[in-house]
Amino acid sequence: MNYTRYTLKKYSNVRITLSVFTLLIIFLFGVILPKSTRAVTEGNYLNSFYINAINNTLAVIKASSGNEEYESSENSIKYAALSFFGIDILNPISIIAKEIAFLNKEDSGSEVSNTDSEVKKLKTFILNPFNLGDKQVSRSEATTENTNVIANLYNPKLKQTLNNAKPQILIYHSHTSEGYKSSDKDATNAGSTMDSSKNVTAVGDIIEEELEKNYGIAVIHDKTVNDRGDYYGAYKKSGATLSKYLKEYGDFKLIIDLHRDSVKKSIVTTKLNGEDVARFMFVVTEKNPKYASQKKIVDSMIGISNKLFPGLIRSQTITTYEYGMGFYNQNKSNNSLLLEVGSDNNTIQEAKNTGKYLARIIAEQLYAKSE
């Protein structure tokens, strides 16, 4: 009796084991084998391990199984993983924003919402602001085509009654010895010279003559040499000269510290009324307390120049410094300007030609009767 029970129990265990094994075989044949068969017969189901290895190791090579449904499932996992790190693979802008740190969206703390909103933000990205010291400024400027602009030099409507007792314009030179070439035949660019017929004082003479003769505007033209010996102390010396005139006459309608630049001639030369003319530009110091008033004058004169004499002012109309050397004395008057006429590669005649046109611009600025 006991032996019979043991035999039946053992037989029952064997049946259970066989049943489980049979079910496992059915599962293997029903689930795994069809995929293997497809892999052999259709070549559609590649080993996913190698696909992922290739895709993740060699990003520029995209391995494909040929099964779009499978790849879609795999891609959805990839997208979810990338989204965890703030990257939307379907949105290149999010990748650019991640990789190029200085490109900021309008709100750097905002999350990526959708492609349309990111495109709008991309159109309005800004560069992270940074400041350079005065000695770190690098100026790049386009040249001008040497076209001949025909323009009316004089405006007789601006003529005033000359009153030398009440000068309206003060012209001086912090770098008095800045010179120009005698002619284009000079092999080298001009340096410094005390010859007043070849340096910036000659340009000041033309402006003075034109303003007084043609427009009745009294001018003081100070030719004190401020840059002899201590070049870097020139602004301190010229500042003392300026303070002397301000104390004697009060303020002026315009105070001009007249200089010349040191750049290629093609940048600073144009043609007006058949003659070569040196182009000019302004220099400002935006941290000086008078800057706001000065900037209005500069902008106005730029507008006048562009209207009357296209191409006369340089494409870089203004060079801006924060402080310069003692604000270049621009902190002493609301009407103080620094002008650079041409460069050391211009001839003295080209620079003097500019003086005639500057006189008209100044007269227009004072009396606002431009045609």
C-alpha cells in the first residue's frame, strides 16, 4: 500500500515537470522562434545590442534595422532619456542652446516648450554682454567706394553778423603735432610735425576761415602745442587751456578738440565735388557726466552730414570709450566734441578740403536751416 502511494506520487511529480517543460517549449517556439525566423528569412530584426552600440558610439552613423515599428519604440526610449537632460532631439534649437553657451534666449530660465516658441526666441537671442577696457577696443571698418558726390557746399541763408567779441566756436588740439602727408608721393605715412602747414592746426585754420567769412560765426582757434615732450599728458595740458577759455568766455556753442586718426587711406577718403576729401568721425566718452548732451549734438551733426554730403562721415561714425584719458576733457562742457579728420595716410590737402564741409555742417548745427 505504501509503495503504491509512493509510485503514484512520483508519477504525479513527473507529469507536473513534463507539463511545465512542455509549456516552456511552447513559449519558446511561440515567442522567440518566430523572431529568429524573421531574422533569418527577412533580415528585418537585427541584434539590438549592436544597433545601440553603433548608434551611441558613432553618432554620425545611424544603424537601421529596417523595422520602423521597432525603431519607433527604441527612439521613444532615446527621446525620453535625452529629455531628462533637457535636450529635445526633434528641436535643434534646444541643442544649439545647450552647446553654445553665449547664445541666450529671452528668458534663460524658461524651459523648452515647443518648436514654434523656440524659433521665435532664436530670432531674438542676445549676446551675453561684456565690457572691454579702452585699450581693448578693436575697430573694424568698411572702406568707401570712391564715387564723386556732387553737393552744394555753401548755404547763404546761414550767414550771420560776425561778432568777434562773442565767439561761438572754440577749436583746440590736444595732439597738436598730428601731421598729414605732403602728397601721395610720400613713401610713408605722416607722423608728428610742428609744421603748422602740415598738421591738424591747418585743418582748424580752414574751419575758422570758412565759418567767419561765409557764415559770420566767430571762432577762437587755439594752437598751443600740448603734446610736446609728454604725449600722454597732452589731455591734461589741453584741459588747462580749455578751462582758461571757459573761465574767460563762459561756455561756447561748440568746442572742438580736432585730431586725425591712423588707419588705411581707403577707409578715410572719399570724393566730393570732384576733389578727394578726408572723411571724419567722432570720439565720445560715455561715462562722462556731459555725455547725454554731447550725444544729441553728435547725432544731429551725423544726420546733417549724411543729408548734405553722403559718404563724408566714416561708416564707423562714432568711436565710444568709457573714460578715455580724463574723459578727453569732455566733462568740462555740454558742447564739447572730439573730431578726427582723416588719417596719417591722407594728404594735407585732402584734410583741408574736409574743413570746408565741416564748416557748413557746424553752421547748420548752430542755426538749423539746412535745405
